[in-house]
Amino acid sequence: MTTQPFIEIIYLIASALFILSLKWMSSPGTARRGVWAGEIGMVLAIGGTLLHHGIIDYKWIAIALVIGTIIGVPLGMVKMTAVPQRTALSHAFGAFCVTLVGTAEFYLRSPNVPHFMMAVLCCEVILGSLTFTGSLMAAGKLQEVLPQRPITYRGQNIVNLGLLSIAIGIGVYLVLHPGARQFFPFMVGIPLVFGVFMVIPIGGADMPTVISLLNSYAGLSAAAMGFVLDSRLLIIAGALDGSSGFILSVIMSKAMNRSFSNVLFGAFGQVQAAAGAKEERKPVKSVSAEDAASILMSVNKVVIVPGYGMAVAQAQHKVRELYDSLTRRGVDVRFAIHPVAGRMPGHMNVLLAEADIPYDHLVDMEDINGEFPQTDVALVIGANDVTNPAARTDSSSPIYGMPILDVDKAHIVMVIKRGMSPGFAGIDNPLYYMSKTLMLFGDAKSFVGDIVRELGGVQAELAGSVK
């Protein structure tokens, strides 16, 4: 009895689970179910592949599974702040796999490769190669192994486009002449170089968009590999990954009021040294945790704005304690979530969910901005560019036109920040110099903890006086 129909049924179920996973992960309420669906679908996909009649020896497969497990388990145990670079590494590994498979298929089939199949194989290898090195560069920037500021040189865009054009040109030649095997290494090597040159001129502020775009490239290369291997499952999974990554990139670019060309070629994130030096001389109002607690205990509505500074300090659990302390007092506490806050799409949602903050209190930018004029205190924790009012008021600002959280419209603004250094965009924030803004200098985790202790002390004093 042949196992092929059974394998096809397994692949069909896995494909359905991948589609449902993407659907369920679009909402916080069903995201956990979506993760489980995706994991079960992947297990079924791997299991179905292992049943394939073409496998005659499982020894190397078993070795590869063991090695992959040894590498994968530690990668999955990283801190939440390291998830963006771990995600970039996952894209790199997947793209490297696609490139290796495409290379093997070419040398196995050449020169008898149909034109359509050769065209798909070229797309697979080019996308896989540039995604591999591009993802490594993104991970390096996020891990701060590489400079987060754009690394630029004169004529870089011409060089980058020239490299990509040469790789595509070689691909076209191979489609017409599949037997020209001597050109294939160049079609692999040039995109590897292009991937490096593509990402190093991009600043840290644009890494969320870059990650989602690389995710899209990895998915499209996997879909192309599905055509080469005649795997409907790979085509479906790759198409889902590629299309969802592209749509997410569009959403991210829209949230920053930026085009793809500006993200990829704009070298956004250079420090504006002159403007920064001028703004540093302006006075700011600095207050203590005790002062902040005395204000928070007398208000009715607070909106907390989390940013990457909260992630770096691992302050999400202290923020949960602050949320609990304020809500026990009857304060309405919401969280304002900007689409590009942090270093990857949904970064703030993941961190706050880890701290068990109710997801219905996480409010998107479009819904929360109308509430800031009625907000007593906007508490900004480590967010910079996404709260910069220059995006609305200063037409000369690099972020002009970018949708921001309108925290400056709240009655009082508190900002927890280590110092006055600019954010990823490299520009200063005039919010810090407004008369209604109070600066709370220090580590986010310890400062929020101090505020919680002050609130608890006052509550204990009030309870004692009542007795």
C-alpha cells in the first residue's frame, strides 16, 4: 500500500493549520491558539516529509534533527529583548537552507532544466542569498555588534542596484542557457554581497520594517523552492509568509510615513549633531519617584506609553505592578501601542503580554490618540521618536509627517529616560522641554519600582490613619 495519499492528507491538514495560524495570530485573544496551530502544522509537515518514499537512509536526517535541536533550543530561550535579533537569525537560517537546496537542485538537474523551472530556481537562490546575509546584518545591528547608525558612502545606491542588476542579469542568462554552470556561483555570491550592502546603510529606527521585509523575502524564496521541489505545502507556506511579511512592511512604512525606497536607501537615523547640541542647552524639569507617585495617586486616568527603553531594562513586570497599584486605587490605566515601538513588529504587545497585562487594555495608536486630551498623566517609559511632536509641527524634521502618539496633549507628561540622548532617528525630542513635561531620569525598571514602593507606602499610611 502506497503512503503517498496519506502524505498528501497530512500536507493538506498542515496547510490548513498554517492558514488558520495566520488568521488567529491577528488578534491577541486568539494568538496563543494561532501559535499552537502553526507548531502542530509544522510537526505534521516534517512528519509527512519523513514518510516520503524517496528517503532511503534516515541517518543523516537524524543527525541534522539533533544538531538543529541543539542549536534551536537555546535560541528559543533568549530574553524577550533579544527576540528581534533572534527572529532575524531565524530568517537567515531559513534563507541559507533555501539557497543550499536551490544550489543542489541546479547541479543535479543542469543542463536539462526547463526555462520556467530555471527562472523559479534563480529567484529562489537570489532571494535566499540576499536574505541570508541581510538578516545576519540586521541581527548584528540589533545585537549592537554592528553600529546601529547608518554606514554610508558616496554612490552606495548605485553600487547596490548595480550588484542586484548583475545578479538578475546572470539569472536571465542561465534561464536561456541552463548549461552555463560556471556562472551559477556568481549568481549566488553577488546577492550575498548585496545583502550586506543593502542593510548596513539602514539605521536602527528602520529595523522593524527591515525585519518584516526580510521575512517576506524568505517566504517568497521558500515558495519558489516549493515550485522547484514540486511541493504544494511549501508553496502555500511560503506564499503566506511572503504576502503577510510584505503587508506588514507596508503597514510599518505607513506608520512611519515612509516609503520602501526611503527605508532602503534613505540612510535614516544619522545623528543630527548640530540640532542636538542646541536643544541640550534647554532646561528640563526633573522630579523624583516620590514626586511622581504623589501626582499619580491623585489622578483619574493614566496612559502608559512603552518603548524600547522599557524592553532593555526588562521593566515590564514592574510596569505590571504599577498597573495593579493604580487600578486598585480606581485609576483608569491604558497602554498606548505605536506600530513601530521597539525593534520588531508587535514588540511591545509581546513584552506586556509576558507580564500578564490584560490585552484589552493595550490600545492601538489610532484609538488612543483621541483620549490624550482627557488624560491626566501620560507616562512615557523609554519611548522617544514615536512621541516626538516635531513629526506634526516641524516640516524640516526627518520624521515630519510620521504618525505619533499625541502624548503632548495630556495634562501632564512624565518621561522615564536614562538621559537626554536622541532616539534611533537621531533627533532630539522637544516634548522633553515642554512646561507640562516632567523628566524621571534613571533605569526604567528601578524607577518604576521606586514609584510602586512610594505608592505602596502612601497606601499603608492611609490605611494606618483610618485605623
